[in-house]
Amino acid sequence: MKKTKIGFLPLYLKLYDDVDPSLRNAFSGFVRTMEDTLKSRASVVNPGIVATKTGARTMEDLFRKENVSAVFTLHLAYSQSYLVSEALARLNLPVFMLDATKDSGFQKMKPDFLMNNHGIHGVMDLASVLHAKGVAYNVIAGQVNDSSFLKKVGSAVDSTRLAAGFMGQIVGLTGQPFEMMGDFEVPFKRLSKMFGVNVVRISDRLLLDLSGKIKRAAVSKVVAEDRKRFAMGHTRQSDHEDSVRVYLALKQLATTNRLSAYTMNFLDTRKIAAPFYAANRLMEDGLGYAGEGDVLTALLAKPLREISKNVTFSEFFCPDWKRGLILMSHMGEINPAFACRGEKGSLRPKKAFGGEKNSLYHRFTVKPGKATFVNISKTAAGFKLVTGAGEIVKAPLYECLDTPQFVFRPRLELPDFLEQYSLAGGGHHIYLAESDVVSDVLNLGTAMNMQVLKI
């Protein structure tokens, strides 16, 4: 696998050189350890220790010439933010701040401890200024020889490669984005300009025509697989086959058009039943999906699949204030890979809101465990990821609801969680990933040159 190229930026205070040039020698092993860690996963460009404006200009020119994809800073001591903040802003690259020290603690204080272990307030100074400038950054904190810290650094380096998967995606769209849903509304020209995204229009008429050409043997094979996995109940054979045909037609279009994701507005699928079954099967197959014509959220799936085995589109739907839980649901979308093993779910016929034809809805108990939510939405100048951890709790299906459903417990008390989520600007469409991968998501968002917020 080809390594990405990153810039390594050790920072120091010129005042210390003026007082005693030999003081910086104490950091040689510290710098070497961090550079070796970075080199194990990426091609590293190092301009040397920067303590002057001349050194900052040399760094900026070198990083631009070498076309690095991200900058990793390391404060050897306190270093004023204005030394490099303007150069980092001009480079317009994601910044990973390694908030590390040589020694593990000051319980056994030595005379040189303070001089050798006080870079954390330099990180704070620079982080504050980068935040004000809108520069995408993340902070990775720990002691230099701690294995968990080094693992986090490695994950950050890997994210610079994964972020490339976000770029240049091709997304299929049926219909138009839902009118006046503003949190994910982004002109497609802007997505194209910023991320190289191309939107391919897939009309319901095209899906109807292509689904009619799917071979019966292919349809019968999928129908048979479904009958082993799911109870059919009152589902008519014809409704099941129609849904399978649309799924296979969309799968064929995804291959032909090299789609990484698909989205549709159920209000714009009048010639076919709203293809919830198809959307769910496509998520299970590895394609991204988002409801209501949300191209922006659909883009998330591709990079998220690199850090979590299973992901699904969903929404925070209804609160349970008494128990501190959130009912997770959407109209008909959920990844079947989240079903509890050994339990047989069902496929139920249901007309989408305002629809005239029966769609098939997956309905099953979702396996409990740790989970991470991720929202992508707009800022004044760009985009951000809002993320946090929680757990999917074991809960029975509500018989009065024939739509996909499961229950999520956020890490915080529910009122605090909902307050903080909306204060962070989180939108109403999310992706949910198995396990706690928050730190990986923060790295990924930074590598995608976005603001990242952890709830």
C-alpha cells in the first residue's frame, strides 16, 4: 500500500536558544522517537526544529513543494502560536498536534524536568489560534513512550490515507433533496469543487425499466436467500419480487456508474415503490446510503467502512427522558448486517408516507454493543464532523411500529447530550458505526480538512 506523505514540525522557543543553545539537545531522542513512529506509516518530510520566522518560512515552502497531505506538530517546549499559525493557515492542510512530553510525571521531580516537559501550553496557544482561523486540527495527547499514545498517533497517520477515499466519489440520486431540509443542503457544484463529487441522476422511470429486465433466476435466488433469513408474514410474492428487482437494478447501476453511494427522496419514487429494501441491501453490500436525497451524508459511508466493520444510516428519532434513551429509526432504512445473529427478523409490506405501492421494510432486533454516531454538516466556511460514543441497548421491537427501530443510550445524560449535540451544530441525519471508534473518526474528519467536535 502506497504511503501518504506528511509534514513533521517540531517547535521550539528561540529564547531558550538565546540563553543556552545546548538546551535543545535534550530533545533529540524525543524527536527521533516521534519521527520514527510517523515514518513507520508514512513518508515524512522534516524541515528540522522550527524556532524562528525564517525557519517557519522554510517549513512552509518545503511542505508546499513536497505536497504533503497533513502536518504533525510536536511542541518540544512552549512555542508562540504566531510563529507558525499564519503559515499553517496558508498551507490549508489538516494539522495533527502531538501533545506529548518526554517523561511520564513529576512525582520524582528533577531540576531539568520543567524545561523538558512543558510543551502542553504551547499546544493550547496554537490550538486556540488555529480554531479561530478555522484551520482543521486534532490533538493527540500522551506520553511519548506510552503504547496507547503511539497507537493513536498511528491511527492519525492512517487517517490521512483513508481521507482520500472521501474524495472523488460518485453518488446516485433518485429525485430531489427534500425541500427546505437545510442541514444537509449543499449545492452539488460546491461538492464537486471541494471534494470532486459527481452526482448521477437515476430516475424512478429508469429503475422501473431496468428492473423489468432483471432475469427471473437472479430474482429467485435473492428471494430464496431472504426467506431463509426473514419471515415474510403477509408479504405478497409479487411485492417481494418487485423489491428485489429494483435492488438488483440499482446494484447493476452502481457497478456501471462506479457508485460509492446512493440516496433517494421517497416522495420522488412514484413509478416504483419507495426502494427501502434496495437501500438496505446496498448498505449491506458496502455502498453508502442516506435518505431524502442527502448526498452529503451518503458520502460518509466509504471512509467510515475503513474504520468500522458495519455502518448504517439512521436518525435520533424519539427521546425517552425517563430512561435516558433514544429511539433510533427512519422511514424504512437500516443495514441488515446489524441484525442479532440467531434471531429471525421479518420483511413487512408497508406503503411509504404518501406512497401508493407496497415497499418492503426490514424489521429485526439490532445486536447490542458499543456504537459511534457521526454527523457531517455545514459550517460558515466549510464542513464539520460531530461524533460521540454510546451503546445500542438490548430492547424488544415495538409491535405498533412496523418500521426499522433500535434503542441507543448516549454517553451523557440525555438532556445534556441533546443540548451539546445541537450546540455543536449536529444535523438530523447520522451514520452509526459498530464499536467505539470516536478517536478514529476525529482523526478522519481532521484528515478530510474538516472541523471535528466530540460530544
